Amino acid sequence: MLRSSLQGIKVESMNHRNRTNGLSRRAVIKSAAAAAAYSLLPKFGTAESFAAEATHTLVVAAPATPQSLDHEFDVSLGTIDTVGALYDNLLEYEKIPDPQVPDALREDIAVHSDQPYNLNLKGKLAEKWEISSDGSVARFFLRPGVKSNWGNELTADDVKWTWDRKLHLTGLGPFQAGVLNITQEDQIQVEGRYVVSFHVPKPNPLLLKQMVNLSNPVYDSVKCEQVVTKDDPWAHKFLENNSAGFGPYVVSQLVRGQQAVFKARSDYYRGKPYMDTVIFKEVPTSATRLSLLQGGSVDIAQFLQPLEYTTLKKVSGVSVDAVKASFAVWVELNAKMKPFDNLKVRQAMNYALPREEILKTVFQDLADKQTGCIPDIYPDFTDKFWTYDADLDKAKSLLAEAGFKDGFKSTLSYDAGNPVQEPIAILFQTALRKIGVEIVLNKVPAATFYDFVTKREQPLIFYLDSPWVPDPGYSTQLYFNSKSYVDYSNYANSEVDDLIKSGLQTLDPTVRNETYTKAQQIVMNEAPWVFIA
Amino acid sequence: MPIKNRFNAEPTSAVWSLILKRTGYGLRYFVQFLRVYPGYAAGYVVVLTVALVAAVAPVIAPYSPVNADASVYLQPPTLAHVLGTDSTGMDVFSRVIFAPRIDLAIAVIGTLVSSIVGSSIGAWVGYFQSTTGIRSFSSNAIMRAADVLQAFPVFVFAIALVAVFGQSINSLVLAIAFVNIPIYLRLMRSQVLRIRDMRYVEAAYILGVPDWVIIGRHIVPNSIAPVLAQLSVNIGWSILLTAGLSFVGAGVRAPTPEWGSMIAMGFPNVMTGQWWPSVFPGLALAITVFGFALIGGSIEFLADPRRRRTLASGKPPLPTPA
Amino acid sequence: MVILRYIGSRLLFLIPQIVGIVLVGFILIKAVPGDPATLMLGPMASTDSIAKLRTDLGLDRPLPVQFFIYLQKLVHGDLGTSWQTTQPVLSDLRTRFPATLELVSYGLLLALLIGIPLGVLSAVRKRGIIGKIGGMYGLVAGAVPDFWLALVLVFVFYSVLHWLASPIGRIDISVVPPDTITGFYTIDSLLAGNWDALGSSVQHLLLPVVTLGLINAGPILKMTQSTMDRMLQADFSQYERLCGLPPQLITRHAFRNALPSILTIVSVLYGFLIGGAVLVEIVFSWGGAGQYAVQGVLNSDFNPVLGFVIFSALFSLVIYFLVDLAYLAIDPRIRH
């Protein structure tokens, strides 16, 4: 029952093997679904029982309902979780069983030299695709007869409108297009009713990968054009509260702060999904989500704390499985603020963190050590430049070398809404005290935390994220390119900038591997983050 | 022989003898009170113990209250950690005994500030009410302002004050002070209204004693008892408010030991079965506030002359048969 | 006639009081750091769009002007929008205020049911064990923090004993809430004959109501006890005793005379708890108005806070007014 229900729901677009460290987006699906199985089975007789079999309704306890459904401007968790269900992409990765949990399926993001373009892809909205031999044109042949939730058929115009929109708005779009070096509308051309092509100045290895990225689904431009106004030519207001896309679900009710209800589309081109209705309930406290799961009131509880998973393990009939993912948590060291403009200080901070202890206690061994600056499951990842295992003496001597023999004072900001950050902060504070560094902990309310991060005015601040395209170029571009919006640590190294750029301009896997290995070497040495998990 | 009375004698020695006499009386009554109602002694014992423990906490605490040791996290009470450890391995017992330093300090200082400020304004308002001119107008205006302040939801007000002044101990003290001022204002005002109609005040006025001397020497000392009683109860309530603020996240910064924030930090653990990080600080909190309440009750009793008289018999008064 | 004049004069004072409260709230909120425009648009917004939004919201005008704009909107029933829920504050409060009201009302009811009988009994039988318990109860209830008691109750009755299923929220997730008539789930489901919803909402009300009831019974008990005590010592009671009236009657008369003070404390508690129950609301994820306001302050979302302040102030004033009317009914002396 569970496997089929998992397949029916769009939530399985696990771009990354999901490590249930309480942080990854889809982390809990498997374990919670397993837990839900237990809770679903014996309770049919009670008032709170949940006849999921009969009504095909899935109830999810989420930390937050989507703020805005327009992913262009909203990268909050609630939005990200729903975008994949409301919209469809041109392509997707083939799925393979997870090596650790064979019942779970994961995307195959590895480099396959035997496959076209070295990728194991499957068409979604696109039936066929090709890249010209010089790598500068990608052509997509769309599937005919695909209808949007408003009844309009998918055409090449929809794809063009979607990408034009990215170029004109000031949210995520410019980044997504910029990574492909697409800056002009004429780089996207409609060549037929179902044929659209992308023209890039230099060969770009991300061309196809970007079409899989959940940030780049296709909008129903016919509907959108009907609702645009002079002040809002790209339908932002409409898309905030409604969806206009080709995905398997449509939003039927959105009460922010309480719940969001999604209904399955019977005219979805791949067939009606198994779950008729999916209800996202906002339950801000993880303990509450856990108890709702235990009581059988919800089927899926998202973002539980590691300790709560450990508790679930003890409940009979529940199996807790953990799969690797790309989500990571780290502390940004603001390179523009003293003393973190000093390389040795940054390295010292890394040596001071009691990493193993944190992994064991805060994360309950449900997380891996972050040994690199891109997710360890992505191609071209290497951990051979990792040296920062906890060593307080080394940290102290590095500080002395940097001129801070007596330590210094600083402030570490953390997210009040994320339950693992406070314990990590406290453990870090105790360890740093031993080498003379006094830090004050600053608790920031969840709703304003992201604002804090993007302002880049804090010396130390937590951040957790995952780069959505399983590509070293994309990942490094996000965080380490000095011009990137997401370079929250103010890291700036022109050599790294050049390396990243050159790696994004070739399709040769060996060249890319060399380039990104070198980039990782430099970044790891310069330690722009305190790597945690 | 010159007759020594209140108005002939040197001001300082007269005041001193007054204070000594009053204290003497007070002590006698106090001791008698405890003999008749031994239960109230518990309140004094509790508060003194808590204050003492807070004072010597650095000496008697087995561990530092902010030392996170992941190797012993979430341990149930054992010999090594008598009240167990919390989710980052900090010793609950050490934190529980360090916490009153913050909680008591904030509550006591905040309440004292509010009582002094509130009482002063209240005395002024009460004294000058219904006189003519600007004084009367301003005293009425102050009363309406106090009405408005009191109608404000206390908790939201306190959180907003902390948000304005920044999250620190000082702003907590300010918030507590602000929130409590209207209480003392009203109390003092009603007392002053009662006393200024008394004959001896009238006599002093006729003799030409300046206003502030009348207020300071006659009115205030005679109205202070209810304020003292309120003070004690208020301190207890302020501790609860501080804890509540910390529970919501607007109180002290982590990992400062404070009963409310300890309860908040332990909240998720309660659901997974580890109850000790939250339960013990709550118990300590309740016991301390209880002690203050008892003290407040005893002061209230001693301040009321009618009830004080019943102490003479040496036994609690017989209830009226009903 | 006198009564009408009295009501009239009270209503007259209502307006300036409300304005005063809004003014204080406004000043306070504007002093809290945080820029709503940036928070509303999110981090991806350009400086232009932020500036435009600030102009739209009127944030670039001087403060007194902003205040008058707010008052103007207020008169038209527009309390602004919350950037967190993206809904108008008025509609947010329409669902959340009844939630808090339901909780607080039942809680106070329970507190009255515990506090008054115990208070009367402990005043009547001062020497016995009831008297001692009464005295103790008042002190203990005032000392226990309400959020801690809520936690303990959840732990005991849910985590350990499993007597109650997931005591979180107002109603079970799988049960559809009744259509809104009053906003009280219990009343609405009764009116609709929806027994599932009734049962579920009652079950969810249990623990938080018990928490509030147990704790607030304290002040009610104390006030009842001390007032009853005074009434029983008073001349008229002594006289009744002399005349040989039965004890029941004496107690009843004394109680009738104690009612005004009890009413006072109930009104004070009612007004206080609208905002004061926020901690219990948080523990039980109640989705009430106090929680809404607290989230607003913490996240620099101003309109919910001001809206809540106005609602709760209005509510308090209405309660005090009703209580004063009740005084008129109970206490014949006031009528003159």
C-alpha cells in the first residue's frame, strides 16, 4: 500500500537521498510513512481512526503552510513542498531503489557515460530532447495533448512565457536563467507548436539539469495571460494564491497559518494520482507533529527532531529508515566582518566545533559529517580536502597565529523555529569558551530569520539549505560565486569565480571534475563556513 | 521642662525614635504572629533559602550552569546529576539553583522600581486630586492614562517592551517595572485619599507644614503597609511573568539559566518522555512564588490593626459560629 | 432614567478610552524594530518594490499622520493585513478571538465551580480542614505557572497514561469543524447536531480548560473566602445570628452581599485572560487570539498586535460595563 501511495504522490521527487536529520525536505516521507503505516493499521475502530484506504486522503503535518505559491519569490518550505505537486517539469531523472533502503526510490543523479549527455533522464512534459553537437542549442519536443488545470493545452509558448518571466522578474528567475547564461528573450525560441529551443552562447552542462530543477516548472501561459494587469504583467498576484500548471494536483483551499488542501487532477496526463486529497496542516511544534502521528491523526509528520525519530524507533510496528540527502546545515562566517575576515580565525572556528558530539547527540546519528562544500552525493564531490576534525589545541594555536591569543567576542544568531540550532549553538559556545572565544547567542524568530540571513550583517549565523540541481557547478555557483545572491558568507575569491565559470562552460566530464576539484580545494582551505552536518 | 512632642523635637531624632519604636512594636507583633500562625513561617523560610541558595550558587553548584557536555545529554536523575541533564548535557540542578539569581534579581528590582515610581506618582495624584487648577487636571489625566495602561493586555505589553529595548536583562527589568506601575499608583492613591482626610493631617496643614513634608512624614508611613503586602505578592507574580516571557522566547538569552527558559527548552523533551528538564524548574518556580505569597499574606495580616489585635490572645480567633 | 443616564455617560467615555489604548499601542508597536515592507515582500524583493510598498502602506509618512490614517481605517472596520497570514486582521481575529473566548469562558466557569463553593465553605468552616485547604489552595494556585501545569497535565494524561488522544488543537484533524455561527466549536456543533465535532472539541477542551480552571480558581477562592469572612463578621450577620436564623440562611445572605466583589474579580480575570491565556494557547497549539498577537510582536507584524489590543480592550470595557450593570441589579444602594 505504501509504495503505491508514495508513487502516486509527487512528494517523491527526491532530488537527493534524504537524510532524516530533521532538516531535509522530504526527509520524513519514508520513515513517517512507515510510522504512519503502524498508526493507520490498528486504529480503524476508534473515533480518531483514519480510513485512508477508503477515501485516499493523505494528511501531512507540516511546520508551515505555503506563504506564497509563486516560487519565483518564495523559497519557504511550504512553497517548495507544494511546487512539485502543482507544476510539472520538462524532464525528470530515472528512479532507482535507494542503496540503503531498497523500498524507497530515489533519483539517479550519477554521471552515466553510457547515456546520452551522461545523464539518466526521463521525459515528462517533453517527449524527446536533443542538444546540438556544439552544445549551444537544446531543443525540446513537447508531449501533445497535455492539459493544464485550467484546461489549456501545453504548447511551446508556455515554455517561452515561463522563461521570459524569469528574465523580467527579480526573484529566483535571474539566477536560474543566469546559470545557463540566458539573459535575453531571444535565446528562447518557439520553433513549432510543440517545439521550443534554448540557445546558449557557450556549451552549458546544466542545460538539461535545469529542466529537471523543481524551480523551473512550466506555467500555463494561456491562463496567466488572461489574468495579467498593467501593474502585474507576469501574473504574480494570481500565482501567489492559485496555480496554473500541468502538475498532478490543484490547490483547492489555502488558509495560511492553518491548512492547505490539494485535490488530484483526473485529467493529469500520467493518470490520476493515487491520493485524491492531500491536506497540509500547519502544526508549528515538532512535538505536536510527532504526537499527531503517533495518534494516527496524520499520515505524515514533517521535520521531526532527531530525538523524536529515536522515540519512534521504540514504538512497535514502526520502522525508521534514513536515506542520504543533500540538505546541510552550517554556520556562515561573514568574511566582511572582523575577525572572520582572517583565514586562520575561520579555520580555528572549524577546528573548535565539537562535530562528532553534535552528530551523536543533537542529530542522533541521523546526519553525516559535512566534509565538503557541496553535498556528498553530488557528482565531482571530494572529501580529500577535509581536515577540520575537532581539535581544540589546533584551534587555539591558529587563533594565536592570527593575533587573537586572548580570544575575542562575537554573536551567533540562530533560528528559533529550528529545534536543532539552539543545542548546536550551546554546544559550540561551550567549546569556544575553552579557547577564549566568548560568543553571545541571539535567538531570531522564525519568520524573520531568513531576512537576517540575506541582510548579511551578522558575524555568525546558521543556515541550512540544499542546492537543487545535483551539479557541482550549480552548487558552487550558488554559495561561492562572489556575485551570487545566495553567497551569504560574503565569500569572494576571483580564482574560484573563474573556476566555477569555466566549469559551467564545458560539457566534458573529466575537465569539469578537474575544475571543481580545484575549486573545492581552495574553498575548503578558506573555510567560509563552519561545516556541521 | 519643654514638652517633647512631634512638632517640638529635632526632626532627625524624632524620626529615629519613631522608627525604632515602630520597629520594636513591629517585631513583637511579628514574633507573636508566627507563634499563632506557624504556617506562615514556611514562606519566610522558603524565600530566605532561595535567596541564600542563589547567593552561594557559584560555590555549591556541582557544574557550571552553562557548560554543555554532549556526552551526558538527557540523563535521568542520578547520583552524578541529581536532577538529571537537559538536551545539551547541562546539569539541571546547577541551572535550577543558578536561575533564581536572574529571576529574583529581575523580579525584585523591577517590582521595587515600579513600587517606588508608582507610589510616588500615586501619592502625588491622591494628594492633589480635587484641588483646583493644573494640579487637579494633571492628576485626573494621570489617572486616565493609568486606566489605559491597565487595559492593555499585560503579556503583549511586556513582550513589546522587550522587543523595543532589545533582549537583555535590563529590558526585562524595565518591562516588569512598567507593567506594574499602575498597580502601585492606584494603591497609593486610594490610601492617600483615605489618610489625607484624617485630623492630624488637617492639623499639620493648618500649622503651615509644607505639602511635601506632610506627604513624606505623615501620609506615606501610614499608607505603606498595604504597599508592602502588595510588593511581596507582586514579586512572586513578576517571577511568573519573567518565566512566561522566557517561555515564549522574549526573555533571557540562551543558555542563561532561568526557570522559564528552562521549561521552554525542555518542552519538546517532555513529549518524548524526558520530563525532568521542565518539571524541576517549574517546581522551583512554584515553590518560590508560593513563599512570596505567604510573606505577602503575613504582611497583610500584620498591617491590619483589627487582625493584629486578635494575636493578643495567643490563639487564632474562633470562627463566628454560622 | 438614572440608569439610562448612567449607561449614556459610560458609553461616552468608551470612545476616548479606546482611542487612548490605540494610541499607546500604536506608539509601542512603532517602537519595535522591524520593517514590515521587507518582511512582506521577502528577501528576493528589489529595493524599488520595497520602497513602493512602503509608500502604499503609508510607512514613509510622519508618525502622527500614520496614526490618523490608522484611525480612519479603523472607523471603517479595516484593521490592516497581517503579513504572516496575508489575511486581513479582522478576518483572522474573527476565527481566533472566539477560540480564545471559548477556552477562557469554560476555564473561568470551571474556576467558578471550584472557587466559589470552596471559598464559601472555607469561610464558613474556618477551623476545619476545609478552611486550611481553602487557604492553601489559593496560595498554591497563584504560585504555579500555568504553562508548566499545562505541560505536566499533557505529560501525565497523554504521554504516560494515554487516556486522551493527541490533546493538541481545538478539534481532531480528521473531524470537520462545524460551520461558524458563534465561533464556539461546542455551541456550533450542538446547534448543528454534529455529535462527532462536539465530542472531539470537548475532548480537546478538557486539558486546557482544566489548566485554566485550576489556576484561576485560586484568586476566586481567595476573594470569595475573604469577602464571605467579612460579611459573616459584619453587623448584619451577627444580628441574624442573634435572631436565631438558620445557618443556611445566614450564609446565603452573606453570599449575596459578597457577590459584588466576586463579580469584580471575575471581570478582572476575564479581561486579563484574553491575553493572559496565551501561554496555555501555545502549549496546546490552540490557534487563539493571544497567540496571534504574540507571534505578531515577535515577528514585527504590527497589525495583528494592534488589532488584538483593540479587540481585547473593547472586550474588557464591555465586561466592566456589564459588571457595573450587574452591580446596579444586585446592590440596591448604588441605585441611589
